[in-house]
Amino acid sequence: MFGIFDKAEVHLSPEVRGVVTLGGEALSGVRVYRTLDYDREYKDWTVTDGEGRFSFPEMNIKSRRPKQLGDETRVRQVIGLDYEGKNYLLWYFVPGGITPRQAASDRLADMACELSVPETEQVFENKEHPDFPHSIFSICRW
């Protein structure tokens, strides 16, 4: 009846690929974490390789929450790292939906994260809903 007990696909994160540098030099062996929130917190981490590269796989879940009347739960994406006692925010984004966002996916596929660059709010086009641009916080540039 009405499908309220069916589960919906929730897109938590596209595939992520990036590189971490300091002063233009690749940082190897640095632990990079990803925290994704929807109905609960999902955490994973990786370590940069000899060229400073890191990656995470795409992540989707099944949830009944989107079928609940009046539900306004949001996906939250956080990617960061700790280096020499300091936390660096590589990506903070609340997509505002449960489906992939192309412009965000494009950026997450090619992250250039220089630790000497200050964290800033970055606003960019929302290809799915052009009247509502995306806003992220990050030290990475594209």
C-alpha cells in the first residue's frame, strides 16, 4: 500500500579521486577520512600513495526514510585529513537531495588539495537546478 515500506536508493557520495600536496610536493602516507551522514553516520578512510593520491568508492544505500511523509533528512559529505596536528577540510557539502549532483561529482573526481591554501566557501553551478547554486567549503581547487 503506497510503497511506504519500500526502500529508496539514496546516493551518499560519488567516486572520489584527489591528490594532497604541501608546497607543491606530494604528501604520501597521509590518512584521509570521509564521513557521510543520512539516516546514520558512515565513515571510511584511506591513505595517500607515493604521489599523494587518494580515492574513495561511490557509496549508495537503501533507506525507507525518503518514503516517510514530511521527511527532510539531508545527506552530508565531509572529507578531511589531519596532518602535523592540524585538521584540513577537503570537502564539506550538503547536496539537498538523495540523487547524484553532476557538478559536485565532477569536482570530487578531480580534487587538487594543497594544504597551504586557505579554506574557503566556493559556490558553483547546480546543473540539475540552476536557480539554486551549490556551496561547499574546501581547501581544494579545480
